Amino acid sequence: MRSLLIALTMLFSTSAVFAYSSYTPMGYAGNPPYYYNCVNCHSNYPLNSGDGYMQLSGLPPQGYEAGTTYPLTVTLADPGLSRWGTQLTTIHQDGSNYLQGGTIIVTDPINTNLLTGPGNAPDYLNQTSIGTFWGDPGPVYYQFDWRAPDVSTGLVTFYVAGAACIGNGSVWGDYCYTISVPTIPSGSAPDVEVTLTPTGSTTFPAMGGALLYNIGASNNGSVPATVDIWVDVTLPSGFAYGPVLGPVQDLTMLVGFSTDRDRELTIPGSAPAGTFSLNGYMGLYDPASPSIWSESHFDFSKTASLDGDWTGEWFIDSGEPFDEFASGGEEQYTPSEFELLGAYPNPFNPTTVISFSMRVSSLVSLNIYDISGRTVAELVGGWRDAGVHEVTFDGSDIASGIYIYRLTAGEFTASSKMVLLK
């Protein structure tokens, strides 16, 4: 009897490893409502903790044109690994319904196939058996077309999950990645507004000081809007520095939403003399080509600089966090899900801000680990209310390298990596 149990265990364990080499069941692209992804099977390492990357390219930065077909590419890479897999879907959210956002078209049937959802449910693009690229050190590429929906669809989000595998018949040593990429109709930016207002002095001596300001956000339109908010600094040389705040991403602003926060930007003494600009943005954040729907700025100046060249000392932004958002002046904003929003900036030196959202109040832990799994810092340990939270991590006392930040809130767990460069 024991021999039979061992044999059955080996059979099903082996089957689990190879069960999805030619396809993955629908709903594992890291998409709502359940956010299942490759980690559900390849659970050896935390999500997004490898040394690789995954990206989606080909979407127009100015937004999509209805009915236009765009050739898109998913790129997946991780050094030292040699078997690959991916799943992608496009989702338009209508209330509590998650519907198909546009049409996914297979253009490379050798490496990809399509699982068709029922009715208006999303379709899913998967790799085939050949599309696992077994033995290929990567990067690997999955190409397909996407036909944009009608403009009335509005915001469409691409959800992509990927597995970078060691290819030895075991899930040990495999790393998993997820990304989400939003796009909106061209020329259909929502009627939202960001405002920056200085609340203290805007002129600073050589030693620097604290720039006090207020940042406000409002939705003046007739429909809810999902936005990113971020702030950067334009240096006297004309170069942009930051973001120094955020980006705080995927904020759902209800109709009539309005809020503001008091913040403080530390001006380092080693910063050069001259005129600076503090710039606030609302839109869809992308480091290379953001979609900006509203912008506000004001100038501040530094009369002199401390002796010596600027060493790259960071401007540090702090103050009231972007949590407990209010709608209509009274109603508390509550995110629709638990989510680890990310660390920004990343790479960083020496500080970064980790953001996360909570659907309901919960016991929360947010810890930092090195790549050996040793605890570096415990940032949060206690009860937190529903909302969007920001926590600053200061890496001044640790060495350069890759670090993992891990969030646990109730039964929700997520982690990602960040890079400290000194």
C-alpha cells in the first residue's frame, strides 16, 4: 500500500510540473478578480524577485485609436534560465464585471495560442509547447496583434504573467513575473486636476532647507477615473530629477473626488544654485513616455551652493501619506483590492517609498530582505486601515544590492525586488 501511495505521489508531482507546458488554464495572467499567476504552481521564490524582467512593448503612448490593430511583443528574460512561459489578457472593468478589452489576435501560432472566454469574458494568450523555448537562454519574445476596442470602452489594462524556468523537470529554481499596462483611447483624457501650492518659503540659502507645499487632486468629470500621481523636480540645468513623490498608481477617483495633502521636500545643501521647478502630474505613469492629463508646478530657488560639486545627494519628499482618500468631501475612498503598488524610485539611493493598497482594514507586515533571505528591516507591523499607504525605506546603512520587500495583509501576500545603488 505504501509503495502504491509513493508511486501515485510521484506520478501526480511529475504531472503537475509539466501539466501547463503547452497551455495555462484561463485566469493566471495576474489579472483581477483573483490575481492568480505563475506563482500558484512555481512557488519556490516570491513573485518578481528574480534577476530578470518582463515587458510589453508596442502600445502607442498617446493612447489607442478605435479599431486599429497594433503589433505587440511580450519580452521575458532571466539570466541562467532556459525554459519559458507566459499568459496575457486584456481587461475592461465595468463595475464589478471584468470584460474583454479589445481583441487578441494570434500571429505566431508556432509559439502562441488563444484560449477563448465565454461571451464577453476575456480571452487569454498562452505559449505553446514549442513556445516554452526549452534550452534558449533568452530573452524570448511572444508576438501578437491587438485590435483596439471602441472608444466608449475607455481604460483597458493588459495583464501579463511569465515564468522563467530552470527546465530540469522541477519547479525549484523557477522565477515568476507579472506586469500590468494600462492604455486609454487617444484624446480621451479624463477631466482630472492636480494642483501644487507652496505653503512656505521658496528661496533657500546654501545649506538648503525644507520646501513646504500642498498637493491637491480632484476629479471634475462625470465618470470615475483611474489615475497615477507623481511629482518631480526640474534642476537649473533643465534635467528632471525624480519622481520625488510616487508615482502613486491606480488610484480610482470617484465623481466629485477631491483631496489634498501637505508635503515637505528637503533641499540638500549640495544642490546647485539657481532656479528649480517642482512639478506635479496626473495621468498614466511611464518612465519613458507618460500620459499626462494634468500638470501643475511652481518655482523655487537656491541662492548658493555649498563648496564642492553636487554629490548626487537626494531630494527627500515626506509628509501626509496618500491614504484615506475622500470622495465628495465625506465618503472615504477605499481601494477595490489588496495590492503591492511598488517602490519608487527604483533603483534608489538611499531612500525609496513603498506603496500598497488595502481593500479592508487588516493586520499588516511589510519587511525587507536581502537575497539570502535575511531580514534587513521591519517597516510595518500592526493594524492598518483600508486605503492607500506609503512607507519610506532608508538604505543608508546597508550595502548596494538587490533587496526583496514583502507585504502580508491578512491572507494577501505579495513581494517584489528593488535595487540600491550607491
